[in-house]
Amino acid sequence: MNITFISNYFNHHQKNFSDCLNDEKDISFTFIATSKISDERKKLGYDNSVIPDYVTELLPNQTNKRAQEAIEKADVIILGMAPEYLVKDHIKQGKLLFRYSERPFKNGINKLKLLPRSIKWHICNPSRKPIYMLCASAYTASDFLKMEMFKNKSYTWGYFPDFKKYSNINDLILKKDTQEIIWCGRFLDWKHPDDALKAAKMLKDSGYRFKMRFIGTGSLSDELMNFTYENKLQNCVEFSGSMSPEKVREHMEYSGIFLITSDFKEGWGAVLNESMNSGCAVIASHAVGSAPCLVKNRYNGLIYESGNVNALFEKIRYLIDNTDEQKRLGNAAYKTICDEWNAEIATKRLIKLINNILQGNKFPDLYAEGPCSKSLILNNDWYSENLSFS
């Protein structure tokens, strides 16, 4: 079987899944990158010093015989963020196509643009063609249903960063600093590092001993620094700057608690995968695209209402006060990634899903949860109906 994955660029979030596909017996795999990685992304570790042989480029206004042949011969195409014209013939021929998308309405719905946008999507995705959606957000399926798209054809997916299997996860968790809290990402308004910092002030004012480490840089750097100095948080807050993914994982392995505070503009949030793989007790905003997929509240992490700093503070305080529970959640988080949410398992499931569709099963329902399960249909306020924040 020939499988071609087309996306904007090849990065460490796609590499493990691509490696697994490439290693599969009877699969001929090609990854086509259609743009160059930006300097900002390179600083965040998106650059790859060694590009695998299965990767090729098809940049705008250029030709690449290898890439064009991979598209023409593909039995299955996985299409991420890439030009639509590359798959027009594939769709016309009735070949299997998986779109790979985060939610389309990260910024909410503009009613004036909804109809023309919906028409465009319907033209590009004829309902009778075998076109399916791999949802890189728990909110993707719900957003597309607003345009009456991909009903019963949306599957839970995401990103699959490097998976580390520890010889003894209990030893790792026992060595963690239960008062060390980590936040990692770009300092942007929609990622809300300021919410974490406000929670740090509340912890300090309440007499807690802790260290909150921020890894990253961005437009809010000066604002965050000023808040830290104005509120005399220097002894309990540390800004570590940007660092390689490997260094980030070292800090995750040492820290007991991980925070992800983004709002609905966070498509997936692969740092959540990485922190859970590292045995952290995670506290995640309900708006983060990966949170409803990866985290079961109070089972393998804690979820709080996005933007509710008081709730965030209470969750952190609870974990500092209850270190046994912190360790239990970290252990369960690791098990989730180890047993279900990693590239190897996702690849096996996707191939099974592909084979079912090719054999005539138009709407396979193979897994109850995890990668390749039928997608969740969640609205932005799903937490109010499904979670207790007490």
C-alpha cells in the first residue's frame, strides 16, 4: 500500500508517527513538506538536523518528480496544512483521503463567513467520496458538524511527540520534586502564561513553598517579568528561556506538576503528551484541544475551566497538599501515553482503520477511545455538563 503524508513542514511532532508508518511492512511511505520551517519554530526545536529518507519537499513554484509520483501513486493520502490542488486528482479518482486538522473555529464563528466557508469545504469534500477527518483537537468534529461536514467520518487523532518508555516509572516519580511546577510554551496571550503567574502569586500569598518554572519566550516576556518583580516572586518563579525538546523533557522528568493554560486557540498542545509521558501530574485548561482526549479528570490529571485563575490555584494547591495523589496522577498519566497515546499504537490503529474502509466499511467504529476512535462531539462549554470542579 502506498501512503503519502502531505503537510506544511516536517517536525518532531510528526516524526514519530511518520517513522512508524515507514517501518510498517507492506507500506511504501512518503512525507511531502510544502514549506520551510520558520526561524521562530526552529528556536522551539522544530528543526531536524537529520531528515529521514522518506521526506521530500514540494515548495511553491517548484517541481519535484519524486513528490509528484508519490501523490499520483498514493492509495491513501493524509493531508495536513498544504495546498488543496495537490489532492484534486486523488479525490476525483475516488481514492481514500484523510484530512488532518485542528479545529477550524479557534477564534469563534463569524456568522457572515460561515456560509461561504461551508460552501467551499463542501466543494472540496464531495460527500460521496471517501474523505475522512483525523481530528487534531477534541473540538474539530463539533466545528465541522456546524458546517454539516464529516458526520460519522471523524476520528480522534492528534500529535504524537517522542515517546519515552522508562524501565521503572515509579522510580522516576519518586525522584520528582513535588513542589516544582512547570509551564512550557510561547509567551502569547492565548496561551495565558499570565494565569499561571497569577496563581503563583496566590500560592505565595497563601504561604506555600514552591518553584514555578517558565520555559519559553514570546511577546508577553516583559509583561511577565514586570509582574514577577512587582509582586516579589523572584524566589519562587524562574524564567528559563527557550531550550531544546530534550532539555524540556529533562525538566518535566524532574517536576511534579505541569500546567497548560491555553484557551481555545490551542489546537492540540503536544506539551501535554510530553508532560504526561514524563509522569507529571497535569493541570489542563478545558479549552486545550488535547485535554478532553488525553485527560480524564481526577483519574490521570486535573482539568479546570479555562480562564478561571481561582480554580487553577485550587488545583495546584490540592496537588501540593496531597503529594500521594500527585504521584498517583503522574503514574496514571504515564500509563495513558504508554498504553494508548503513542505513535506506534496510533499507526497500528490507523492502518486497521484504512483497511476497514478499503474493504467497504464506510463508517468503521473500531475503538471505544483513543486514537482512531469515533471523535468526541464537544462544544466549548462541555466541562459545565461533564465535570465537577469542586
